[in-house]
Amino acid sequence: QLQLVESGGGLVQPGGSLRLSCAASGFTLADYTIGWFRQAPGKEREGVSCISGLGGTTNYADSVKGRFTISRDNAKNTVYLQMNSLKPEDTADYYCAALRRPTYSGRLYYTSLSEADYDYWGQGTQVTVSS
């Protein structure tokens, strides 16, 4: 069974840092584009960042550029989201999602921040930024 499990969420003060992890099981993570999404209370889910299967391409929402960094360790089947300079508006449930790329080119380059493109989803981890 294909599974994604997020971890690393918690309570952090404004300006602080947090690193989220997305651990995959049941499939080879390198074959999938991985995206991070978030949903704040009362708001729709939005794309935050994504990384191609082999790590060659990344993409970020404008709201997190310069503050968040996505990376992956395919040997550990894990994708990370390093979040720095956190703001109260970053408070949300954070989800990782996987999109299978059947071609080598897609594994190298394909990224998407569109929720509808993704096939598999984790259960989420909560991030609260507050003093």
C-alpha cells in the first residue's frame, strides 16, 4: 500500500524555524514529484512547494520564497520542507502529496502546485506559529 506520513509539525514562535518530513513507504519516492500543501483554518488548501522526483527542479509559492526550502533524500524515501522566518500566516495543516511520473524526463523536471494533479496524500501535520 502506498503511504505518505508527515511529521515535524508543532508550535513555534514567529521568526522561528521548523522542518517537516514526508516519509514514503510502499513505492520508490524517486519516481514521484512530491508537493507540500497547506490548509489554514477557514481557507482552501494551497500549494506551498514541490520537487521533481530526482530533485532536479523545485517550485515555491510566492508567499514562501526565500523562507522555505524543499529537498529530498531518495535513499531514505523522505522529502523535507525546511521552514525559516515563520510568520503567523504560515499557521496551517501541512500535507505532502505524491504524483507519479512514468518517464525519466518527468522524474527529472516535472513540478506542480496544483492539488488536482496529485495521486496520493498524507494525513497532514499541524504547524502553529504564535507567540
